[in-house]
Amino acid sequence: MTETPSTPSTPSTPSKPSEIESKFPRGLVIRLIAYLFVGHLFAFFVYLLFVLGASNQ
């Protein structure tokens, strides 16, 4: 029994930008938006602490 060598299948590369954007998993996009929102909220809180601390002196 002789086996013929099979050529490895290469994944097709998307040619359009819209195909590339649709490759991101939905959970990754949701986490990215959540982390950005929480990060900006934390930065605002720290900024508010500095502004309120400076006004008390």
C-alpha cells in the first residue's frame, strides 16, 4: 500500500480589509471596549483626586 504525499493545505489569506476585520473574535472586542472604558474611568478618578487635593490647600 503506497501513500501519495499530500500537499499541506495553506490557509487562504484574506485580500479585503473587511475580511480581516471580521476575523477578530467577538469576546476579544467586548473585552477591549470594557478595558478601555474601565481604564479611562480609573484615569478620571485619579485625575479627580489630584484636582480635589490641590483645591484643598
